[in-house]
Amino acid sequence: MKNEITLDRREVVAQILKQRGDTLVVTGLGSTCWDATAAGDDPRNFYVWGAMGGATMIGLGLALAQPTRRVLVITGDGEILMGLGSLATVAVQHPANLSIVVIDNERYGETGMQDTHTRSGVDLAGIAEAAGFPYSARVHTGQELQTLIPSLYTNDGPTFAAVKVMARSYPTVLPARDGTYLKNRFREAVLGKKAFE
Amino acid sequence: MGNKNTQSSVAWPGELFQVLKGANIRQVAYVPDAGHSRLIELCQADQQIKAVPLTTEEEGVAQLAGAWLGGERGALLMQSSGAGNCINMLAMASECRFPMLMLVTMRGEWGEFNPWQIPMGQNVQRVLEAIGVIVHQVDEAARVAETVNAAARLAFDTSRMVAVIISQRIIGFKDWNATQGTP
């Protein structure tokens, strides 16, 4: 069962975001924040610098508010493990336009690369599937990744994917860190002038 | 529901619902509480409102942040025991100045007899204030609607976190002779 892990997280995130179109993106705290920034900053990215366990639910609120736009949450295994209940909450709402990708290195990258539960075999995609996600994928290879990417933007139902990536450290690429600025520029990108009415 | 409501207190959930409608609230996130049961039913039945049950209250804080990013207003309904669950997520709302309207029905306060409710119930206001939430307390049924109306204006017009704490005095004692009920 245990496949060798060869995917590079920065390349995975860059490849996913290359095909985003007008998708709205929420990142989890830590490495996925830096991955998305390294792939190219964009005002339609909301970088979460804290609020561990909250990325999925930020994505849900956004997906419910913008049902005609695609919403993509890119987060880490440690981040989503802190908010597993939110997978059940999302499945119950069944948003057609929300996809969640976990960049799973089986480590807490920001605190010294300690093992997360996925290192011991906890199967996040299985949890999402059991919660009721109609689409849930385990991705280990480049080929599986290429199959996954278009589905993130076209599936008609909540989509979950756990992408296994190598447990390597990368240079930190920081986006803006002021939360109010990140919020306002995101809202302006989505809502235009109405953002400030 | 085991609550001994007086005549005047029965109307407040309906009035509160009208306030939420008037404030253009489109997402209502909640962990069920007996005190909010009527309001939750009204929200579930409304075509314009997305009523979202949560597994834990902090999910609602994150959801309402996402709702605001997408241009919608939301409200979070919870029992006082849920306030503590929200604190780290509220740190995001504080840093980002997300408007946050929270309606908290109290336990561990007026006439409580479950001792396990006391430690959180007695500290709801100071815990919320410690993380930067503006707290309005209301202990008369007739003032619930006007207080929530003021709280909604404050939250959305000034991008602040505002909680309305609805006293157990309004909700009524829990009737422990009833056959059903949670602590």
C-alpha cells in the first residue's frame, strides 16, 4: 500500500494554480501559504496566516456566498487535521463549487517537521469519502495529479484530494501579512467597488 | 423543550429573525441550542438564508469570514459553552477586521443547576472581551430584537466582532422532569 513519495509540493501547487482561471483560492497557514505565493501572488488568493483548522470552513462560507465561482482550498495535513469536523459540515452542505486539496507531507512543517497522523496511516481522503464527499482522491504520481487538476475546477459537487508530497523544506516565500489588507484586496478583486460600500 | 417561557418571552425569536432578515443576513451558522431552537427553525425554512449546522462553533467563525470575503453577511448562533471553542478563530477575525455577529444563549447563569455549565457560562463575557469582541448583554425578552439590531449595525458598519449575550433569565430554566434533553 505504501507508495514511494516523489511529488514536489512547490511544483504540485504551481501546476494546480496554473489552471485556476478565475478560481478563488484560500490557503491554509504555513507551507501552503508559501507554496501559493511562490506560484505567483494574486489578489484572489486569501492567505490564512493563523486560524489553524479554519481553511476548509473559510472556503465553505466563500463557496456559499459565490455559488457561480469555483473556490479552491489548498491546505496542509496538519491544518486540516485540526478541523476534521469541517469535512462533515461541508459534505452536509454539498457545495457544487468547492474543492479542497491537501498538500500532505505527513509533517508539521513550520514547527520542526514532526510527524502528523497521516504519517501513521490516517487516510484523509477516506475520511472525506466517509463524510459524504462525492469526489475524493488519493494522489501519489504525476499522472494522477494531471487527472486530478481539471477535476478540481469542473466537478459538480464537493471535491477532496490528498496529494502526497515529499517531506522537504523549501525557502519561505512570504505573501503580505497584514490580515485587513489581504481581506480588502480579496474583496475588491471579487466584488469591485461594492467591497467598500 | 422544557423551558418555562413567560408570555412576553415567546415572541423574541420571531422578532430576532426579522432583525436578521432586515440586516440582510444570508448565512446562519449554528451549533444547536434549546434557546435558539425556534430561530434555527425559522432560518432553515427561509429561502434566502443558508442555515449551516456545525460540528463545533469555531467552524462558524471561519465560515462567516469566508462569507464576508464573498460579499455575504452571516450570523453565528451558539450556546455559551461554545464561546470558548471560538477563541483562536476569533483571533483571525480580529486581525483581519472581519465583521462577526454572534448570538449567544446563556447557560451556567440564571437558575442553572448543572454545575458543569458554570465555569464557561460565568466567563463568557470576559473571555470574548479578552479576544476583542464587543459584548452586549440582554436580560429582557422585549429588548432582544433592538439589541441584536444595534449589534448587527455595529458589526457590519464598523467591521468589528460583536456578541449579544442572551440571558438564561429570558430563555427559562431547564425542566429536568422532561423526558428528553441535553445537559
